[in-house]
Amino acid sequence: MDAAKSMIHALHEGNLTKGMKEFSVVKEAGTDDEKFQLAEELFQLGFLEQAKELFELLIFSYPEEGELNVLLAETLVEMDDIEAAILQLDQIDEKDEFFPRALLLSADLYQMQGLYEVSESKLLLANKKLPDEPIIHFALAELYNEQGRFLEAIRHYKEVMKADYEEVAGVQLNQRLGECYSAGGAFEESLPYYEIALENNRDVNTLFGYGFTAFQAAHFVTAIETLSELVEMDPEYHSAYMLLARAYEHEEQLDDAIETAQSGLKADPFNKELFLFVGKISLKQGNVKAAESHLREAIAIDPNYLEAALVMNRLLIQQERADDIIELIAHIEEAGESDPQFHWDAAKAYEWLEEYDKASNEYSQAYVVYNDHIDFLEDYGTFLLEEGRSKEARSIYDKLVKKDPTNQDWLERLERLEEL
């Protein structure tokens, strides 16, 4: 048994001492073919330092062999020495047959570092040298996809498919095309690619992508069927529940929407969005008690949850629960959140509590934002009238009448105010 084979045998047997001894023999006295074959095997086995030493020896003897630079670069990448790997790749002559492979690897390394323009330039050069090479088109497509340049990505994925590839490096091309069309907003165009991808592999991520795209394309029944299959396949796929619940909502299947959201909360009990969703649907169904309970849960999970607080305030205003409105606003503002709507809500609450100075202050602050909002102007105008602030009220009703000259109530109030 020669030293190279003896070393590999020793390594497989776990005899590292003997293996390293045989390695020294190959390194010092082995033929170049033995060094090359052993270096490749050592790379595969993860003995990167030893593989690196052999490739460096071979490059010293054969400096014009670009394949050796590529292999050494790949070894250095595995050793996380990206800078040294790039230096090796840059040494390969443009006329070398391994130059396109070097460009591909170099582009990948630059892409990993977020240097997309450099990566693109390497790939475009490789594409110029080998315009029909599917792997180069695939690399360009992946780069453009990562950058969000979906039309360019689609063009290159289709070039790969022209060469009768359906999958490259574990990536389903139909799925990628579906993702790109969907991400670019072309939802209808996306669906057939997802359907083909699902014929080949009905995995949860492809199901979610198809369900999401169907939802965006307003194919809610398809979305329901797809996402129901997904959550049955993987009940821990948390992001599917909200989308499925919303699809049921669009189909006016509100009980199913709530049931789906509740299932999602069992899988993800701290999902504030699902609590908010159940709160909103419960309100739509007239179940105020359930709505309030779920909205409070959402706010308890995230005291900064502005959307939930605003919906909760709408509920409290409908019930004229002034103290609760003021308490909730204080709670949210203590958490560091604010919204102009809170001034309007607080104004109504203080008005009900007959704390008119505070109500006036809140109305004034809300007016800065809502000075063109009919509902607010109507509330504010009524308040000013009741407070006897005729001049300010006249200004508000003048605005309202200009917005709707046919509103008799506003016209009559403005006429009375002008007579004062």
C-alpha cells in the first residue's frame, strides 16, 4: 500500500498519528499525482490544513494550472480565509479553462460579503465567456433575486430552464420563478409556477408561498385549501395561521377565521397580531366581551402595540367608558407611544366627564392633524357650540358647509352663528 492510500486508511481507522506520518512521506517524496489525489481526498474528509499544504506545493510546481488555484481557493473558503481565497482566484489567467469557474467562486464570495456590484461584474464576465452555461445563468438569477431585481432574476432562471434543468443545487426553479413573480407583485403569473413546483415537491415552504400568492391574487378559496393543508402538515408553521384566518375573513367565514386564529394562538401564544385579529373579528360579530378580552391580551403582550390600542379605544368610545379611555391612553403613552387619534379620543372622554378645559386642550391638539376630517370637525364644532365659543364654532361650521353645502343641520347652525 502506497503512502497516500495508507494515510487515508489510517484516518478512516482513526489512527491520526500514523496518518500524519504517512502524510509527511507523501509531502516529501510522493509523486505530483499522489499529492493531487491525496489533497482532494483530504479536502473531502475535512483535513483542510493538510490539503492546503499539498495544493500550495503543486502550485509552486505548476503555477500556470488554474485548477490548482481554484481548488486551493475552495479549501481556503472552507477554512474561512475568504481574503486569501480571493487572492488565489485573482491569479488565474483569463485564458485558463478554469477562469469561468474562478469567476463563479469569486462572485459567490463577494456576494456573501454584500459586495453585489463586484459579484455581478464577475458573473457577467463569466456569462460573456460562456453565454450558454446554465450554472452561470443560475448564479446571476440568484444574485438578482437576493437584490430584489426580480425581472432580471426571472430572465436568467428561464435561461437555465431552457437547458432542461428543473433543479440546481437543491433549488427548484419553478418555485424560484413563483417566488420572483410573487415578490414583484405579478401574483397571477406566479401561480402556475408554484403549481408545477408543488407537483414535484409538496413541502411546507412551497405551500406557504403558493397560499400567500393565491391570497394576494384574491383567490381566497385556493388560499384556504393550500394553507389548511400546510397547517395540517406542520401545526408549528406559525405564519400560516394569520394568512389562513384572513382568507376565511375575506370569504365571510368569520367563525372559521376565529377558529383558525385560536389554533394559531395555541401554537404561538404570544402572537399579538392574532389576538388583535380575533378582537377585530369579534367586534365585527358583535361579541364585545370577547373582543375586549383579546385586545387587552394583545396590549399586555406589547404595551407599545398602537394598532391594538386604537381599536380598543374605538370599542370603549362606543360604550362611552370615559375613565377606561383615559387610563388606556395613559398606559400607551407611558410605554412611549403616541398618536393624534389619542387626542381626539381623550377629548371625547373628558367631555363626557365634564372636564371641559381638558377636553378643549385635547381638541386643540387633535385639530392640528384633523382640521380637514369631517367627523372630527363635527365633534369639535358641537363641543364649541355647547361651550358658547361662537366665533370658533362658526369657523368650524364654515369648513363643514364648504365640504357639504347640502347638509341642512350644518347650514342652520352656521346661519345662527352668523346672526350672533
